Amino acid sequence: MTMRMRAMRASVLAVVLGGMAAPGPAGTDGQQKPPSAWSRERGEAIFFGREPLIGRLEGDNAVIPAELSRCANCHGSSTKGQAGLRLDRSTLLGLKKRRGGPPSAYTRDAFCRLVGTGVDPAFVIAAREMPRYALDEAQCSSLWTYLTDGSESHAR
């Protein structure tokens, strides 16, 4: 086991044993919103890690610490060219060749499949470094809405 994996597992264990519960997304008024709310606001909280996700790397059962598994870490504008593709309306809905496969465009269902299993719309498997997340229907719909609503404001 690598040092990095040991550190990640130790971080997860510390959180679990410490009994730290992650709060749900906060609204603009600072009040906690119900976790079942489908909204652009919730999608933004998921993207920036204010609503932590459970993510794992392909082939490893260890949960990635929340601060390392934020979508914005790899897909925000400050990481342009470093890790993952910038996620917005044009990159998700446009017909494009991805990962060497045929041209494809995402639908909400295809996006949710990729996030959960690593399989893209053209049935090409995403890189191992892309975590596979355990999102429920409301979380994935909110994230999809946030990324495809056309505001482009998520690239902070």
C-alpha cells in the first residue's frame, strides 16, 4: 500500500472515529437546506465540496477524504489544463470526441452513469484517477442542473 493510500485511509478513519457529521448545503440565507432538495444551489454545494460526496478510486474500496474529492479540485477554472475537463454547458452538451471514443454528448442520465461508474456516453471508461461517486438521484440531478444551466458561474 502506498504512503498516499495510507494517508487517505487514516484521514477517513479519523473522520469516522471523530464522529464528525457533514452538514447539508447551506442556502444563501445561511440556513441548512433539506438534503432532498433538487436545486442549482445544491449542485453548487456539491461541486465545491460544501456537500461532501463519497468517492472511491476504481479498484480501491477506500473512501477518498472529502477535501480531496471535490469536483472543483479537478474541474474548476483554476485547474484548467491540470486535471479534468472544465465542466459546463458547452463541454457536456456539445457533441465531442472524448477519451478516444466516437463523438458523444451527455444527457443527465449519461452524466450520472459516468459519475457513478466511470462509463461515459460512448461507453468509454474514464481514467482511474476520476473518482466514482455514490450520488443519489437528487444529488446527481442538482449537480447536472448546476453544470448545465448556462450561467458558467461555477468556474470560480
